[in-house]
Amino acid sequence: MSQPLCTFLFIIVLFVATFYTLHHPHTTPPLLFSQNSLTLHRLFLSSASNATISSYLRALTRHPHLAGTKPSSDTLHYVLNHFQNLGLNTHLTEYEPLLSYPTHISLTARFSNNNTKTLKFDLNDDVFSSPSSHVVTPYHAYSPSGSAHGNVVFVNHGEERDYRALELIGVNVRNCVVLARKGESLGRGEIVKLAESKGALGVLIYAENDGGGVGGIERGTVMRGIGDPTTPGWPGVVGGEKLRLEDDRVAKRFPKIPSLPLSLRNAEVILASLGGVRAPVEWRNSGRVGLGQRVGPGETVVNMTLQGELTMKKVHNVVVTIRGSEEPDRYVILGNHRDAWTYGAVDPNSGTSALLDIGRRFSLLLKSGWKPRRTILLCSWDAEEFGMIGSTEWVEDNLLNLGASAVAYLNVDCAVQGSGFFAGATPQLDGLILDVLKLVQDPDDVALTVEETFKSQNNIIERLSRVDSDFSGFLHHAGIPSLDMYYGADYPVYHTAFDSYEWMVRNADPLFHRHVAMAGIWGLLGIILADEPVLPFDYISYAEQLQAHRDALSKLLQGKASIDPLNMAIQEFSLVAKEAKEEATKLKEQAYNKNDVVAAAKRRELNNRMMLAERGFLDSEGIKGKEWFKHLVYGPAAEPESKLGFFPGIADAIATNSSKGIVQHEIWRVARAIQRACKALKGGFT
């Protein structure tokens, strides 16, 4: 797209968006909030500006800004200066992790259809991918340098069941290069790890969304785990201890065979050339795999080469502190990452723009006399795309203080991907989310609230067992109540050079209505968690979710192990959750009598218990095979074949066909975690 056309689009958006501001809809307010609070909420919502958010996004996405590069430093200073110019207390935290960059990549294929020909693939995904554009060549971060030369075998999604299906039709991938299409079950690193275990020489991975049909190539990391690989379990501060690359704790984080991303159109060229047997029946008519698809190995041979550089780079988080007036030692944290594989309009700078606007609006509230009860932190993380590095190092750096003082972590990565509101959260936040959605006008139907459209279109708050954004360190390692929100289920330009301001304006949010809605929801959640005298946590919702998880587990086990320990623990947790709810209701009635010192002390004590209950689900031993992840209710399973999105240790034991004793032990571990959470919520000692 030419520069004049880009500028024209930007001016049009600014012109139209200036006339649209999202206001509080005329609905009955939730009983959760007082009239004084609602007045503050309306003031926050009424200060929204589509044009302002649009201008932030335009500035953030002028250049690609991969972590550790000069353009990334420019983006850092834009965010830093924005908050400082608002008069907000702002500082930087610096870490020095190991990052990965490509220096040379090539891929050729030799086909034989009576005539042998060689095709050299273009590994740049659009006209922006030129040396002068600073868009990084599509690659997999932390893939080892090296070459792979071999026949191609198509392995579908590259899951264990796919290899079993190939084995049944007599296909072996040993000494071959496998071609996989990215699915929902396995991440890139898991696809490569499994291919490596099967004896493959290299891996090509393509995404079927293809950047909306324009040839996009999906970049990404193949490192296992999150955080700086040279400082596992401690912060990667400058001048601190770093493990050598030869150390097993570092080496096990990286694949041993090279991998590359591939565009859909190039993948289809290879797929069309494959000989051998037909694809298993269950693969056909799935995505673009047709009835006649063959899987190889045939006469198609690829030669892939990757030369990369592993280097220590300084990365920086921006942290804004809005000090609480009554409980400054309690922290509500809002976070978004700033770095991007390319221009990052959706991922992550739609979220960054919303965070900048929340900072602007909080500054206005502060000037009007507002002082939050608890301290609010606004955090802009670095190097998320390499494996949640900026946020993970910060969590490790502040682990004890977070454990003692953090109320909740509110994450927005991609604020706007498309239409429809989506959220994932720990269950005690469910009711609060729905109450806040009642206060915000739907960006696509001004007659409705976001809550009304959410209930009619989705109505599911997901759980956060996945590891794909900055909430992971807070929840899975530190046990802090967390949520993650976004507009749009997915989008076709993910991690490609087409994730630009122009794509956002043309496709996802032309007038920035959805950005305004997300900033409104996110900011209100922060205000309410910071201001409400009694924390709006509902552990009855958590108990009900645990009961549902137990029922699903029981169905899967079919009597192969006893769930009695879970039954007893959840029953006790349910009773304590009900007592906490009743206690909170009574204390809320006394909350606005500031002279009642006894009631204030009781509120503080109850809030402490509700804040710390989530920590009870942590286990010091962690999840077997992924020991850094400590949460035994919501965390990543180590086994890709695990069939539960919760209780990861139990799920892994079942997936590996472990003995009844091992499964039973994992059930007891979860039961003890629930009991710990129960004791924290109840308070006192046995």
C-alpha cells in the first residue's frame, strides 16, 4: 500500500471517529456498585475517544518492532513518554534474556512429474518484507541452525494420533522432512518436539488462514516453556547468573532439528506433488485436505537451511504506579505486551493502544479528585513473542511481593481481532466480568450492552490453562487471580506482515468502536478491583466450577480411580465459599461508614483471605514435566494427548496410561491443593 493512501485512510478514520464516543448505556446498574461508584464509572466511560486510540495505534505500528531491535526501542520510548507526559509515576525494569534471530534462510524443493524441476520458495510474505522495511524474515525463534534434506511426508497436525494413523497405513517419517498444518491442540514447539522424537530431519509448518489469502507466513517461537531460557526460575537481570547453552536446563528448552514456517500457497504446491498412499480417512475434508490427498514419501525432496543467532539482548518493561490512598500495599495489575513480530496492529498494539488510553483516562480521573483505594499498576511488557519473557522475568523478580500483595492480574493482549467479546478467567472473577459488561455499550449494536450480546453469542468464560500470553506467569506460577480478554475469536493475519494499521481499519475495527469498548471494560475492571471496599470475588462460582471439573473427570475415569478425595475437598470448599459470600454481603453494608474501625479491619482481613485463596492451588513440586508451572487446577498439561483443560497433573497421568496408583496420587495432590485454598479462604489455623 502506498504511503499517501495509508495517510488518507488514517485521516478518514480520525475524522469519522471523532464524532463517536462510547457512553454508559441506559440500563439498570448492577447492585454490586454504589451510586458514587457508578458516577465515577460513567465519568471514565464518557472520556473515551475513538480518534485518540486510533492515533495511538497508528503511531505504534509505523514500523515493525521485534523485541531487541532499534524500532522496538523507539516503541518503548513512545509508551514511556506517553505515561510520563500524563504526569503518571513511571519507571522501567530491565532484563537481559537470550533472544533468537535469523541470519540466513533458504528452502528449495525438487519435484518429479516425468520432468525434474527445482523450486526456490519466496520466504517473504508480502511487499513489506524487504530489507528496508525491517520486517523480519519469517522464522521460528530458537530453531537450531542447520540443514535438512529429505523426502516430504505430510503429518496433518503433527499430533501423536496423526503419527499412529500414518503407521497404520505403512508410512514412517524417519529421515524425512515433515510438513504439518498448525492446529489448535499443539503449539509449534510441541509439533517440532514430536517430529524430532519420530526421527524426522526437519519440520515445515503452515497455517491454513494464510493471511486472508494474500500469502502471509506465520512467525513464532518453538522454545519450550516460558521466560528467559538461561535463567529458569530466577529473573534474568543484567549482570546476574546465566546458564551456559550447554547446560541441560537450557538445552532441553530448544528443539534439536530445524523448522521453518511456510505460506499456505507454498504448502499447497508441496501437498499437490506428494505421492505415496492416500491420507487417512479422518484427515480428509478437514481444512483443505481433500479426498485425493497423498501423504508421501514420494519423489518430492526439500532442502531447508536455517542459520540463526542466539544473543543476549536487553528488554524493558514499562511500569506505571497509581498509588492507593487507603491500601497502597494491595496491587491491581493491568498488563499488555508491546513487542511484535511485524507491525503488530492486532497483536499486541490494539491492546497497547487501549492501555495507553486507560492511562489517559485515569490521569483525567486523578485530576478530578479520584484516588483509588488500592494501588493500580499499568504494565507494558517486552519480548512476549519469544515466550512471555518480559512478564515472566518480572514475576520471578517480584514473586514474594506479588504473592503477598497482588489482588488480580488483568491481561489484554490482542484487544481487537474481529467481532464478539471473549474472555478467560479464574472463576471467582466471573460475576464481576458480567457486571462490568452490563455497564458498557455494545460497539456493534448501540441498543444493547456488551453483556447482552455476550450472552446471546458466546456466554462462556473460558479457563486459563493455556500458555499463550502474559497472564501465564501470574496465574500458573504465582497463583494470582487472572483474566484475559479480546474482541474476535481469531484473525487471518496472525504473526504475518499483514498485521498492520491498514488491515485493522479495513477489516477488524474501521471506526475503533471495539477498541473503545475493550478499553472501557478493562479500565472499569481495574477501577472496581481497586476501589470496592470488599473485593468482588465470588468463590461460590469457583466451587461450582470445581464440581463441574470433578464430574467431567469422573466420566473420563469410569471408576478406574477414586475421586472421593476430590468430593470431600470440594464439599468443604463449597461450604467455606458460601460463608465467605455471606460475610462479604454483611461487610459491604457497613463499607461506607468510614468511622467504623472494627468493620474496616474485618473487611481487610476478609479481602486478604479472598486474595490469597488462589495461591492455595499452587504446589511446590509443580506439574510433572513442567515443574515451573505450579497451579494444579489450571495449568498446561505436559502431555499433548491430555483430554482435560483442567487438573493438568491428573490429565497427564491418564494420557500416559499411568498406573492406578499414580493417577490416584495426582487426584490426592489436587484434593490437597483445594484444601489449602479452602484453609486460606476460611482463615485461622487448624
